[in-house]
Amino acid sequence: MFFWKSSSPASRRSTMLLSILLKLPCSWGASAGTGEAWRTLRRCYGARYIFLHWIISTHRRIFFGDSREFSRHGSNDPPLVLYQFLFSISPIVSSSFPISKGTPLAPQILAVSYRLRYLALAGDAELLRPILQLGPADFPLLKSMRMKSLSTQTPCTNILEVPTLEDVTLYMTGSNDPLSLPLRWLQLRRLRLECFIEWPEAEGGLGIDGALQVLRMCPNLEWCELRVTKHSEHSGLASNMTPIILPQLHTLVLSGWEFHFDKWIDLVAPNLRSLQIGQINSPPNPSQSNSRRLTVDLDFTRFTTRSLQEILRSLPMISHLQLVPSTYEPDYMTLDDEFMTLFSPPHNLCPMLIDIELVLSPSSKFSDVALLAFIKARTIMPTPLQRVQAYFNRSMELDLMPELQSFISDGLQVTLQYPPSQYAFRARDGLEGPGAFY
């Protein structure tokens, strides 16, 4: 890592961090025009990807466009040839080193914009406005855009009109409908939207109807994370029953508190490998996109009993299943003995299931006897269960481990967890402490 820092007091008052991820070609070290420093990097790190960080002062000249200045520092290459793959900028805002409103970011970015493939912006929307107002002509090669503004600001979105964008991540607050963003929806391959509203009755935000419409507008998505930030009484399926067809999609996340499904959607995604719905703590695993398994993590309080059955039946290739309740809202449904019998013959819900995790809420009526029956039924199926985890919010009714020893000996992994007893007998109770009789 290389760092450049101005020593002037004025510079220390206003700084920003530039991070550049370089993909170095295999022949980099042999290039005649490359300085000794870069050959040293190749020898020391032995990697094709190297992070460089600059602490850039707003009061010092940066080598963004002047090739003469650049060559003075050990390279005959044109300025910013190294920047041709990825470039990211993140303003650091703190009380100790505030960024001046007059920071000339736009000219610096504009000087290299024609080479940028990746741009990440985070910070004060007004400070970033000169950059966000740039348009398609300024970023002819831009593929990936990430933007995060302060929670009280609505950023300018001109930059989203760039026609080459395929990967977009937005964290923003405002009164605009996210569906009105000037994105080329048809060509997006990766999308993450977290669009918040300032108060519950305010305009803007993304409801579940809007989230489903986004999916319909983006048929080429491969990875999609949408956070529902606006309350909807119903999923709105009665108004739009058309199928959502996403042939390339491998990862889908629908998070947030403000929705539930009375009826599951008609989702056609033959390459789906990871699905998360509701408030799930574990993030999706990027490596699963190349896996054959289908992992589904569901907050079952986002469903009715009927819609939960519908989603599980619509995805017969589920191999890994997690069912958890919301932490901060009352259950919309509960897992009980009757529902869990659907995983056993003759229903055989999720026939390819090999791994299941159950987190039971206080109102759950799933008994230890029913859990034992479930495990026995699944271990003798053509695709036998390999691991089961159950976390109860009640005391143990029956010790299942003796009954499961034969299955455990055959390789079944079992984790059962119950809350500790509120009262545990101690032989010295009454002999010490308040009320002791001696």
C-alpha cells in the first residue's frame, strides 16, 4: 500500500480518501515504461489485484490530468492508465476533518471519467452533486455505480442515466418513487436498492408491490437485493398476476419489515441458488452462484400458512432451508406439528432437502415428539436428511438424543437447543444467603 499525505495544516483540515483497485496484467513487470515501484509490487505481492490508497488534500494539486507532472514521478505511461479497471471514491466526513463544501471533486473525477468502470460515492449529497450531475457523455465505460447519501438528503440521480451501467447499488432517502429512477432497467445484472422515507406517511420508499415491479422490469438480473421500506397491507398480487421471469437470476433477497405474502408470486428463475425473504441475519453467500444447491432462508412471519406452503412447493430443489421468525414483530404464522408433517410422506415437501434449521418462536406449537417424527421420516427418504438444527424458546419436553443415536452414528448431524431452566436445584439452597437458618 502506498500513502500520500500533504503536510500543510490547510490540507489536514479537508481530506478525502481515494481507493483504487488495480488489476495488473500478467506482463506488467516486463513493461518498459513501468517504474521500478510497480515491478516491486508484483514481486512482493505476487497478485494481479492490488489496493492503492491516497489521502488526497483539497488544497494540493493531484496528478489527474497532467502527463508532465505524472512522468516526473517515475513513469512514462499516460496518466491513469492504471485506473482503467476500477476506481472508487469515498469522502470521509468527521468533526475533526470536515470536507469543505467547495471541494473541487467534479473536475478531478471528470479528468478520468472516460476511463472509469467502477465508481463508489458516499457522503454529503450536496458535496457530491457536481459529480452526480454528470451524464452519459462523461462516463462512456462506467459499468458499476454505488452511491450512499446521508439519511436526510435526496441525491441527484443524473449519473444513473449512463447507458453502460450493469451493476447499481443505492442507499438513499427521499420522496421520489424508486421506480422513477432513470436507470436502464433492462440491462441491469446486479441491483441493490435501499430507498428509505423520512417518516411513515411520507412519499417515496419501496413497497412490496414496487419491489415485485422492479423484478419484472429487470429480466436480466443475476443478483438482486431489495429492501422493502414502505408498508403495504397486501402484496398487491390481485392487480398484477403476471409471472416474474428471471432466467439468469441466482441470488434474490427481499428484506424489510413492512410486508407479508398472502399468496406467493409466480417466480420463474431456473438458475436460482439463494433466496432470502424477511429479516435474515446471514448475508447471501456469493460463492453459491456456482453451486448446484438451492439455499432458501425464510422469515416465516412474512407468510401465511398457505403462502409458505406455496413457496416451498414452487421450489422442489431446495437443499438447505432455514425457517426463522421476525425478532421485532408478532408472528404472522407459527410452525406447528401439523405444518411440519407436510415434510413427511405422503406430502414430501422439499424432496431434495438435506439441511434444515428451525428457529421456533415463543408462540410456536411444534413439539419434541413431532420433531422426532420429522427426523425419522426424512432420514429414510431417497435424499436423506444430513443435518438438522432446532432452536426452541421453551423448555425440553422429551430428550430426543437417545432416540437419535443410531441416526447420528450413520452421519446425521443434530443440534437441539433449549433455553436454560429458570430454576435449577442446588443442594446448598437455604443454607446460605438471605433467609438462611443458621
